[in-house]
Amino acid sequence: MGEIVNLNRARKSRAKADRKAEAAANRVAHGRTKAEKQAASLDQARAARLLDGKKRETPRDD
């Protein structure tokens, strides 16, 4: 057969793991200094500008 599992304990342990994962994501998102946030924002804007600069224009058929 298989291993007997307490469903309440399994549900609670799954919920606990979900909460831990969410907390880790929040620590990453909110645990940065203002300078780190600004640097990330500048990097993201730079990447967007580079990508937009590499787009090819398609001729319109009017």
C-alpha cells in the first residue's frame, strides 16, 4: 500500500510552505534600499529603450 497521510496536517504544511514562499518574495521586493530600487528602475528603462530602438518598422499598406 502507501503511506498513511493525515490530510489536515498535509493541508496545513502546504499552506505554511505557501506563506513562506510569499514572505520570501516580499522580502526581495520590499527589502531593498532606495538606491537599489532606483538602479533597477534605470536598468529596466534602459533595457526597454534598447529593445524599442531595435524594432523594425513595417511598411503600412494604405
